[in-house]
Amino acid sequence: MDADKFVPQHSRSVQVSQCKSLSTQHSALFTFRPYQRKFARPLTTHHGVWDIREGIILRLVDETGKVGWGEIAPISWFGSETLEQALDFCRQLPTEITSETIVSIPDDLPACQFGFESALTGMGSRQWEVGENLSCSGLLAAGEVALQQWQQLWEEGYRTFKWKIGVDAIAKELAIFDNLCRSLPASAKLRLDANGGLSYEAAKLWLETCDKIQGEVAAEIEFLEQPLPVNELAGMLELSKFYRTAIALDESVATLQQLISCYQQGWRGIFVLKPGILGSPSKLRQFCQQHEIDAVFSSVFETVIGRQAALNLAAELSRKNRAVGFGVDHFFAQAAATNPESLWNNL
Ligand SMILES: O=C(O)CCC(=O)c1ccccc1C(=O)O
Ligand SMILES: [Mg+2]
């Protein structure tokens, strides 16, 4: 099939005529397998502790034998559907599905939209390396461990780091931050991710501290990510006027509908985009091309399958040379499978 021509549409009649390659007459066989991956160090954020990444691998095969791989990797505490909802959706589908089935997946199943649409558009694709030359941010765990962790990642070639805050007491985190900023080399960039865990006052203190330390150290504080909870966009719009340090939205723009809403409410700062849970890739592409937003693409701890689809989008849509947030493999206990077949065969 001609994957590039696949453009999901709202209207059914348009869908069918624009999607000849996998229309009602041309169906694909659908199978899926759930997976689990254990974190070596549980991911601790303001939302709590996360021990095991669970998701679903999708496999489509068309009548010519072409295979399309997809992945559903929900994060319900971040605003996507739950794994159970995704599994229920997969279980109720027939074994033969069409593009119509896929473009009709409702917006309350955004991780499913991503998984199925990327499986469909990737059918027959053998490329599993696109995006390898994007610069990548390495994720640092909350707390003091970051002071050692960055050095290991630096040796592996990382130059941008993201550190989780809003987990411990603010005084303790500010002290570690001071230490971290003074240890990082001049060419390093640091992102802070509060996961919506700060009060307005605490966010002001962090931003003030960032602005101040920028006059003292050479490393760059690139942005403060999601300082306030999702329902406090007005506060973040306000804060973004008063400090040199930039603010990025993340949880606030977990899904495409939220992204559109924040844009409409006037957000013109940085948007962290997690394609794996955002929804339809083609609709995201359309939005980014229309609005030229400053986007930072970010992982949802997906496998090679979701990662490839997300990095394809990042390679196409990243601007301003922002490092992509996919340096997360060191959080897993076991090395990742590097191709879809070996991943599938081990499930
Ligand atoms: O964006 C990155 O650099 C790494 C990915 C990341 O931090 C993340 C991964 C899964 C769920 C939430 C988050 C987050 O940004 O809060
Ligand atoms: Mg974040």
C-alpha cells in the first residue's frame, strides 16, 4: 500500500475515497500481544512511583503480506486511556480490520489512535533507524542520584538532561539543583520537570532561582516543564511573562484536544509532545504544520515500535533544534529489543 497517502479524515465518505490502499475491500489481519517491562529504578515523579511499563504490540498484515507494527503505551495518570480500556478496545475488534476502523477510533482512546494509525501508515516499512541523528535529552531521576547519573550519561554523549523535581522538599531540591548547575559543563543544557507538582509560590521561587543561577553558571537552564497542575494554565501564562527562564507545558497538552485548547487560550511557549499518547499522528502533523509551535518531542517509555513512529514525527516536526526526550533506556532493567520481530516473538 502507499502508506504516505493515508490521511485520516473526519467524514466517512472522504476517508474511503482517499484511502484506497486499505479501504473496506482491502482489509488487514489484526493481532495483538500485551507486554510488560520492569523499570530498574522505578520512575518517581510528583504523580507517584511507577514500577512496570505495560502496553500492547499491534501487528497488521495485508493481503500482499506486508506487515505493519504499532504500539499502544498508555499513561492514564498523564491523561490517556488506561491499559484496560486499550485492551478492551483491541479485544472487541474483529481479526480483519480496515482503515475505516482505524480513523474511527474515538478521541478518548488517544494511545490507541497512535498505535493503530502508525501500524497502518508503517505497513511494509523496513526502516527502524530514522531519527537516530536527532539530539537526545537524557532523563535524570529525582533526588541526589542525579548528581552521579548525569556524568554517566555525559560519557554516553548526552548534552541535554532533564531532572525530575516536585518530589522532595523544595529546600532540598533547590540545594541539589545548585550543586547540579555548578557541576555541569558549559555546553550542557538542563531541563527541570515538576510534573505539575508546584504551587504558584514554589514555581516563582524555582523560576527566580533559575534566572539568578543563569548569571553564575555557563550551563543553560533550557526550561521548567509543567510547574503547575493541568487546570492552572492561567497561572503558567502569567508566570511565563515574568521570568527569563522558559516554561514548557507537558501534562497540560497530553492529548491533541488539550494541545489545541492551550494554543487557543494563547500559549506560545514550549510544548512537550508525547506522540505515544497524544492521538492521531496525522492530525498532530497537521496541527504542527499549521501553527509552527515550539515543540519538544518526548518518550512515554515505549518499545522500539512506538519509539520509531514517535521519532519519525519528531524528525519531521521538531523546530529550534530542541533535543528529543528519548534518553530513557537506562530506566529499564532489561535491554530493549531493537527490532519488531524479535520483540513480538518474545511475547
Ligand atoms: O521527556 C523526557 O525527556 C523523558 C520522558 C519523560 O520525562 C516522561 C515519560 C513518561 C511519562 C512522563 C514523562 C514526563 O515528561 O513527565
Ligand atoms: Mg514532563
